[in-house]
Amino acid sequence: MNNSFSSLNIVLLDFFKDIEGELAEILSSPMLKTLCEPIIDLTLIFSDIKNSNEVNSFITNSGLKQEEIDVLKRIFEDPFQTSFSYGYKDKEFVFIQLEKTSPLLKPIHRNGLKGLIFHEIFHSIQRQRGLEVRLRNSLVFSLEFFTQLASIMPPDIFDQKELIAFLKKISQVALLSLKDIFVNVEMMKRGLSNPLLDYYSVELRFEESDRIAPPILEIPFQKGEIKIKDLEAFAKAFNYIISLIPVWLPTMVLQEDSIDYAPSRKLKHHIFQKYYINPSLITSEMWHIENVFLTSFSFSKSFHFKWFGAIFNLALEYLIGEDFVFYHLSKATELVEAIYEGQKDSERQNLAMVPILKAAYVHKREHPAGIQQKNVEDLDAAMKRYNIDQEEIFELEESLDELGKTEDNHFNHFFENLLQLSIMILARDFRQDVFHGHQTSIKDFGRAILTLLQAISHLGDQCDDEYYHSVRLTVKRLLRSDNVFKQKQLALHLEIIAKEEIFTSGIESSSAEGEELLFNFDFFEIPLSNTFIEIGISFINNIKTVLKKVPIDDTEFPLLVSQFNSILLSDKELNTEEMDQIDMILVSSLIATTGVPFTMIQPVLEQFIALNRPSQAENDE
């Protein structure tokens, strides 16, 4: 039997035929009519969840293609499937399935029933806006990335095929949960938080706390030790916890003066006290998920990536029994050593490795819980191997102590800057290897950069989204491409991103510094050509930018100034006479730059010469 309420096509099956009058009030809502007007074809089907005969008959005669009918029937075969929405092209179906004894059908909980109906209709509304297509694209992108990361998991503990199957399994719950989050946030922002909270309160038995019997999930976990071996059991437990997030997380958008604020807090506490009862699982880590939401929520792809990244990171962190950031830093050092193994010039390796080791030290000091003792010992040994002595460690500690005195905690930014400097150096050497045809190292370079990016993303929710995703996408495309010309193009693009995004700070030389530069040119008898003036000013800007990132007394300052200026020169076409003047132009720029003492000129110049600036032949490649 078909009925028409508020221009919607309503199908009442089973016992719902007897409560048509009760439903009319909800379905004739002016807001519902306004929301649904853009949808061309929307059908609401109310049926008995215990009886599939009538709903199967309706689906068979719905006018859908047979393959779509088969998909719908498979959904109904799932014993855990309740109410849901389904879309095919311009057609939208919302299935509201309840038992006759459901509390939502009682007059006292009619508001909760309204919350359920609106929740499912909003899924259709958002799907017609194109959200589902974008979400699935984001999931494919994230899943592909984390599948690559899964390959660095201990192969003697986790079978790679089973691990990938595990990631796919949790990815589906992550996708469904994100769709629910988007729906619930929109409902709350549109003033529908009250019926939504009433619906969840009924579903989660808020008024019947004593009758709640959540599943007991015996999942062993201890940070610093690998204990989880059964991926199937862990997936079940993990998905259970994640599926509850959309209930409490969107309530974070409510303001304290909202009439629904206090009920939302009570519902959240109810979930944590009555459903999150397995302390060995991930409940204590929910602050990270909440922080990602509070700092980054939007309907854009950047939030999609952050959400999937947070979920996948959390799962993998618990599988390895290790702090995931430190785990990635350990893997990054292994990859960087493999990249430069056998090369005569160890300076390149030191440039890339030292910031990673310092970042690992920073993270170990600020987040010591869960780091395996073996990895701490390996870090200490690596720092000695790369000549990071006690004096440098003392200076690092002083910097951290100074940061601790500031109002805002800048440890994450300090950590991020160190890793971005390594990425910049790796990107430069990556480009050189690609241009010289060294195909064997491309995979290692890519994996190292992706691993460093993952450490940045997991720790700092304030990391630069554009930088993060631009670098990640470029590396992934480069790894997939077999076309030599395209590889060179992408490698050059990667280096430009690393250079420009990390060091774009709007710093420019002052007029006084410009005048000092020209005076130095005259003193050193450097020709006042437009090219030389441009290079000198650019050198000053680069020096000041590095100064903003690294203190003048840091041993990395000469290396980074030299590296940065060498990258700048790789874009210039200079003849032999001009190249002969470059060292003195650098000296002139160092003297002119405010805040650089004369004692720093020689070490910077030595590092600059040692880097073997790219020859014209290499530029021509």
C-alpha cells in the first residue's frame, strides 16, 4: 500500500499499515519536505525486521535492475542489518526496519523515531550531493597508502595477505562511521540534535543501564610488546568500538549554551561507562580521534584523509604493540641507511638522517609511553653513530625546555619541522637519482618519504594538509610510473613542493640588507649584474628562512643553508665565469644578513663547496 505524505512516496508494510496516523505527524514535517525537495525520487519503506516477505516482494517490483535487486536482498540477509538508506542513480530508498515491540514505536519515544527517520533520510540527501562518491575515492586512496605501509609490519608475525584483508575489513566500518558522522553533524547544525539524541538514548538503553550487556572482547594489548595475533578477533573488537564513535563524536559541535549540550554529555559518558568496558582495547586512545575531529572537521577531502588515517594508524599501532610514530621513525632510519649504503659521500646521508634522529629523540622525551626498550637503545646507538654528541643533546634539551615555557605547546611543530627538513633533502637526492637513471633506489626513497609523512600526520593534527597530501600524492604517482620522462617530471615536482612548501614564509631582505649586499659586491669586485643581485637577495632570503627554522648555533645551520642555496642554483643557468663568483656572492649575502655573525661564514662556505653544486650538464638533463 502506497501513501503520500509531504510529496514523499511512503510504503507501509506489515504492522506499519496500522499506525499510519502516528507516522503522519513526523512525515508531514515542513523541514522534511524542504530538505527532500531536491531529490527527484525518494521512497520510504517501513517494514517488520522480523518478517522479510513483504519487503522482498517490494524490492522485486521496485523497477531496479536485477543486479541492484540482488545487492539489496543480500543486505537484508545480514542478521545485523537494521534501518538503512540505499541509492541508485536518481532513485533513493530509505528502509526503516523495526520490531513491533520496539520502544521507538511507543508514544513516549516518538521523538526518537523522528530522529531515526531523519537520520536515514539525511544519508540519501548527502548521497545525492555526491558525498558517497567522494568518500569512496578518499577511502581507496587511504587504503592503498596504508596497504603499502602494512608491508613494513613484521612478516614473521603477520601474514601480509591476512593483514591486508584485516585493513579492508576495518575500512568498511571506518567508511560507514564517517558517513554517520557527517549525517549527525548536519542534523545537529540544523537544530535536529534533540530527536537524534533521543533516538540514540533509546537504542543504547540510556534509561535501562542495568540491562546493558556489551560484548566482552578479550584482546590482549600492552604498549611496548606485540601481543595481538588473532586478526579476526581484533577486527571484530576494533569495529565494535569504532561503530560507536558517530554517536558521541558529533555532539562536540554543540555549544555549551545549547539546550542539548548537557544531554549530549550524559550520553557520551553513558557510552564510555557502559559500552567501552574493555580497557585493554583502544578506549583510552579516543582523545586522538576526538582531537582530529575538533581541529580538522569539514566535509572536504582533507578531513576524509585525516579520519581514515587516524583509524588505520590506531589499528596498526595496536597490532605492533608500539608507539606508531616512533615505529615509523625507526623504519625511516633503516630506509635512509639503505638508500645511501655504499656511497663514498656520507654528507648526504648525515643531512637526511640527523633531523630524523633528533625528531625521534624529541618524540621519545615528550611521549615516552609505549616505546620498546630495544628501539630506545637503537636510537641511542644511531645518535652516537651519526656524531650527535652530548653537547648537541644538551642544546636540544634546552630548546625543548624553552618550548615548554611557552603558552602554546610547540613540540609538534618542532618535530614536524625536523622531519620536513629531512623530506626536503630526500626529495633533492630522489630527483638526482631519477635524473641519473638509478631505478633501484626509487622505491626506497618513496617509502622513506611516505614513512616520515606518516609520523608527521599521526602526531600533529596541525600539520600542513596541502603540503602533506601534495607530497604523498606525488610520491605515490612516481612509484607507480614506469615512464622515464614522467618520472623525471614528477621527481622535479616533488623537489619543488618540498622546497617551496617548507620554506615559503614570506621572509624578504630589508632595504638595509640590500644596501649592505651591494656594498659587499663592490668590495669583492663582483659585477653588479641583475642575475647576481637576484641570486644575492635570494641567498639572504634563504638564510633568514633557515634561521627561522634552526637556531644560528645549531650544527645543522651551515648544512641547511648550503643545501637550500644549492637547490636554488639548480634552477639557474650560469656560465663558467658566473659560477666562479658564486662562493663570494654567498659570503656577501652572509655578511649582509642581519643576525649572522662572522664566525658562521667559513663553516657555511665550506659546506656549500662540499655539496658539489649541480653542474650545467646536470641542469641540462
